Amino acid sequence: MATWTAFPYAGDYNFDSDSVKKNWARLHIGDLEPLPKDRALLQAWAHFHNGDFQKAVTLGQSLGLTGLNVANKAMCVYASYLEKHESRRQALFKEVAEQAEKQLEQDATNFNARYLRAYALSRYSQSISVAKALAQGLGATIKADLEDVIRQQPKHLDAHVALGSFHAEVIDKVGNLIGAMAYGANKDIGLNLFTKAVQLNMQSAFCMLEYAHAMLMLGGEEMMKEASRMYQLAARAKPVDAPERLEVEMAKAELKD
């Protein structure tokens, strides 16, 4: 495995297996990941929350299928916010999708394996162009996965955000009519998903950040003011771990542009 770009705020978060367990409900309010019993798996999650993403992947993968949720999530966060090379980002997202597929073959009820497959395919689609990804049929998998996660876990904030983003991305690229007829995308459904996500956690920087992106895709100049407000809310959020810190810093960067 090549050396990864270091988390730029190393040392700001110092979780261990015990503190991760103690703070689990807050740390996983977005994905509702079940609390692990295995101490090694808790340590892999500690690496993740500290921003040691490569360590989280290495340890998670060494634990077999039970460690793939943390490994996959670490790869997704790293590829989304820190990896600078497009080819490496694409490779990481493809690896996550493939690993999640193996998990689902063994346990179709693993809702976060399904969520992370959809998330990885969504980011991969953005990388190769959404229109090209839709032509390859990835959109149907993404939409079905996220809808299934929400059916299993109605309070899964991250799935609401990702599905809302899917609707926005499709409409932005192919328009309302084709988006609705060919891919089941709908502007109102997308915005309602974000509204639900905000209700689930009004402090989520991830939610506000993606909501702002969606507003700009769906409303353009008309929603610029509200999108800016969402970026401001995300930028003012108080991150409790490394992934949240990256989301807050991205929101700050968006406000500067």
C-alpha cells in the first residue's frame, strides 16, 4: 500500500478503544454502525476517528469481513478529502465497492456495507463523470442501495444525505425530465431527504455541506443565499473527530471561494 497523505491536524484527536466505545453513540450518529465487541475492531475505529486512515484500513482488513466497514469508511473519507491524485481516488472507491460487494454476499443485512458501496460508487461516478456512470448503470445500484438502507434504518442520516445528493447530481447532469423518466430522480424528493437529514442531526457538518452542494445544483443562483447559509452552518460546527474536522474545513474553503 502506497504512503497516504497525512491528516493535516494530526494529534488533535486521541481516541483509543475505550474512549471510542464511550463516545460511540455520538461518533456514529450519522451511520448507526453497531458498537463492536472486539477490542481490535474498536482500535481500528479509533485510528479512523483520529485521522490515521491508513492504519484503520490496514487493521480493519486484517480482521476479515468484520473489519471491512471501518476499512471501507476510512478509504472513502481519505479519498474524498485528502487524496490528491484522481487515479488513486478512483482506485480506492472501486476497491471499497468491491469489498462491500463481498460483505453483502455473506450478509445482505449489513446496511453500512450497502451504504458504503453506494457512497463509493457515487464518488466514483463524480470522478469519471456522472453522465458516463449513469450510462454504465451505476445510478440504479446507488439509488437502490440507499433506498434499502433507509428502509432498514429510517434514521440513517448519512444515507438520507447521499440519496439526496444522488437526486441532485442526476438532475444537474441530465435535467428534470430525463432524470425522472430514466433514473427516478426528483428535485422535491432530493430536497425532502436533506430536510429529513437536518431533522435527524442539526449539527451535522456533512449534512450541511452536501445540502449546500445540492442546492447549488438544483437551484443555481436562486438558492445561492441559502446554500451560503448552509456552508456557514457547516463551518461553525464543532467537530469531535478527524472526519468531521475535514468536513468543517471543506465548508470553510467553500466560503472563501
